[in-house]
Amino acid sequence: MAHLADAMMLPFVMIVDGDGNYLAGSHGAVRPDRFEETLREVASPEG
């Protein structure tokens, strides 16, 4: 709830690491290119 407090529309997506730490998230419809960009950001060494 702390990371997606304004979420009002399904689906809710939370990307977490192996320890359960929040990395990114979204709610509602997300364009495939934007979702891919988010995945690349969290997978990068700087992310």
C-alpha cells in the first residue's frame, strides 16, 4: 500500500527483488513498450 497508494484500477503489478524489496509498480492498463522499459530499468545495474 505504501508504494501504490494511489492505485485504483486492476491489475496491480509490483516488481520486487528476491528479498521482497519494492523495485517498481503500476496499476491499470500499461502499454507494452512502457512495461518493457520498466523491466529494463529495474534489471539494469544502476536500477
